[in-house]
Amino acid sequence: MDYAAKLDAALSRLHEEGRYRTFIDIERRNGQFPHAVWTRPDGREQDITVWCGNDYLGMGQHPAVLAAMHEALDATGAGSGGTRNISGTTVYHRRLEAELADLHQKPAALVFTSAYIANDATLSTLPRLFPGLIILSDELNHASMIEGIRHGQCEKHIFRHNDVAHLREILETLDPAAPKVIAFESVYSMDGDFGPLRAICDLADEFGALTYLDEVHAVGMYGPRGGGVAEQEELLDRIDIINGTLGKAFGVMGGYIAGSEKMIDAIRSYAPGFIFTTSIPPVVAAGAAASIRHLKTDQALRMRHQAQARILKARLKGMGLPLIDHGSHIVPVLVGDPVKCKMISDRLLIDSGIYVQPINFPTVPRGTERLRFTPSPVHTPDDMDRLIRALDALWSRCALSRQALSA
């Protein structure tokens, strides 16, 4: 076997299809985000504005977060020292889990190294806790949820995206006595649409199913205290397991689940993805806890964030760009061609210092390639003006459609 040739062929396919992913070297500078510095391939530095970051609220540079991390770093050092059961549980982890449980109005929470691992570990463990479990999953659920369900090796059914009638049809065919979990998201990150939380909760009640909600793209940004869409819609008591991240709106890193004491204790005790993984450093836990505490009271920051998204969408619509608008903070602009999508991304970066990554297959279906913008409260009016001018020129240059889409 010529292993090198196989690797060359696999990589060549990506290049030919315009799907090869490139990473650029970015240096974030404290207090200046969303502005950063890009080290170009020739070694020169160029100032850029980041328009595709998931630090949605700029909390990665908030003084309260940085102060907490400095204090924890000075007190504890760099690492956690091990897995949670081998010296890796500290007062900082406990405080963070208490903040998370309070945020989601649940008795308990459990922190993982990432929301991906939290989804994978939890969903793959549930079939061990409930023999004969059937998982019903939205077809556009995140890859981590798909992997977790696959690893659980239980019966699964996929319902059409946000199609409650199809979900009902599937539930009606299942054994009423079988344990069931309905897995879905609150905000889907590629189209920016919302899941029908209340309708799914109603079905779960009717058919005796547990609810598993991924709030990764909503925590910190929706609800009176940033508890997500479930809090905003007053449904927290009807969600059995909530998954969230510390690496987006909270500005740090890590993931978690929140739920009942028994549920959290069982996942903690059975999930290999939790048991055998080194815990996040105390300094990270301290920063995340500080961010959550702050955002529980900063509704004004959430309002500015939503206002920025509305302004950007209105300006893009004014140019006739094919924008998908479901009312969330995520702003996807369809290009529909992987090569042109990559070219526009490159030209925005090189010519205008605007960084937005192209989103191509398999993240989104072929023919729906897009640029995904994430406006934040820390983007200035000048930042937005430069983005609009650059996009307008490139759209004309590429002869792309200017017929706006409906949600």
C-alpha cells in the first residue's frame, strides 16, 4: 500500500472541489477585539477585523473575566493536575458548575473539556443508563450529537429539520414503553434558525420522552440572564438535559451539561469522555464562572448584540444579497459555489483586512456554500461600513445573485 499516494489523492480531491480548508495565523490583542493582526505567508503583519468569530459578545477580553483568570493563575498555576477523579477537581470547577446549574435553573451541572465532548460523551452514555433507549434526532443536529448517538449504538430515528409533524409520525410508531430521548438544538449555527422548543417539549410529554437540548449558540445571548432560548421561552423546567459551551458567548473554553442531580451523577459516573479526560485548568474555570456571573446581569450587552445583527442584516438586504434571516444573531450570506466562496473570503482578507471563513460542504449541503458573519457589540460602525463596501464590490465582480431570500 502506497500510503502517501492515498493521502495525496484525498487532499487533491479537496483542492479540486474548492473545499480545502486553510488556517491563517491570527494574533488577538487584549482590548482590541474584533481587530486582530494577521501574519501573512510572506511574514508581514496586517491589521484585520474578525467577522466570523464565536466570541459573540467579546467576553474573551472583558475585565471581569481577565481579573478572575489572573487571580486563579497566581493562586493555582497553569494546569489542573489530572482527571476530575485524580486530583483534577478544584474549588474553581465546583464554583463553575454551581454557576451553570443556577444559570439553567437545574440542580446540577457537569463541566467537560468542550461542548463537543459533552455531547458525544453524554449521548453515547445515555443508552447504557436506559437499556433499550431510542434517540430521535433532528437531521441538522451538530456533528458532536451525531457522533454521540452513533457511539451509543442504540436505536435511532432522524426527523426532518424542525418538522414536528414528522417527529410525531415517528413517535407514533415506537413502543410506548420504550425509553426515548429527543435531541435537538435551540439555534442552528449554519442557517441561524431556531428549533421549535415548545412543540417538541409537548411531544416529549405526550410520548414519555426525555428532552436533550443543545444551547451552544444561545447561552449567554438569549434569555433574561443568558440562560438560552429555553430560558427566553420559559421552558427550562421542561428540558431534561441542556448542553452548552464556555467557548462562544462566555469567551473562554470548555463545555457542560446541566440537569437533575441523578442525571448528572450518572453521566459523571459512567461517561468515559468525562472519566478519562484531564479537566480544564482552574484558570479557565475561574474565567468562565466570572463571565457567566457577569452576563446574568448584563442584558444591555445582549440587546446591543441583537441590534448589531439587525443592522447588518438590514444593510445586506438593502444591497440585495441572498441573506438567510431567521431572526437570530447569525448572518449567513449564500454564495452557492465553493470556489467563489473561497475566492471572496480570500479577497476580503487580502484586499480589505476583513476575515470571514468560507463555509463549504460537508458543513453545509453542496450548492449552499456561504459566508457566515457574526456581528458583535464590539464591531464599530466603521467596521460595518468597510464590510458593506467590500462585499458590494466583490459581489458585482463575481456576478453573483442579488435576489434576497426569504427566511
